[in-house]
Amino acid sequence: IRLMNLLRKAIEAEADDEGWANLGAVGSHIAKQASFDSRNFGYAKLSDLIKAIDLFEFKHKEKALYVRDRSFTTKPAQ
């Protein structure tokens, strides 16, 4: 549960209006918040760990990997 909160908060903090966050920025955000290493969870890369959790979706854009919480819904315009 702590891991999920850490990942979700980092993605939310780095996300654009559509909920997509650059994975590199997410990793940097996590590094500033906590002593974290995906290898402690058995994954060489953060992207592998996040993919294994299967609560997030991914897309490639301009040679970068972006991640978004599957439960993300766009907020209505005000």
C-alpha cells in the first residue's frame, strides 16, 4: 500500500491535464521523496515494476515513456 501511494502521488504530481506523466520525471520525483530502488522489489527498472502492478497504462511519445493511473478521469472544465 505504501508503494502504491508513493507511485500514485508521484504520477499525479508530474502529470499533465490528461493524467500522463513522463516516467523519468516520476522517477526523479520519487527519488526526492523517499529512499527508493525498484530492485528492492525485484525489478531492474521502475517501468518494469509499474507495469507489473497493472494499475497503470503506458504510452510512448517523442521517444519517452509516459504513465497514467488507469483510474484517471479528466476533470470537467470549469
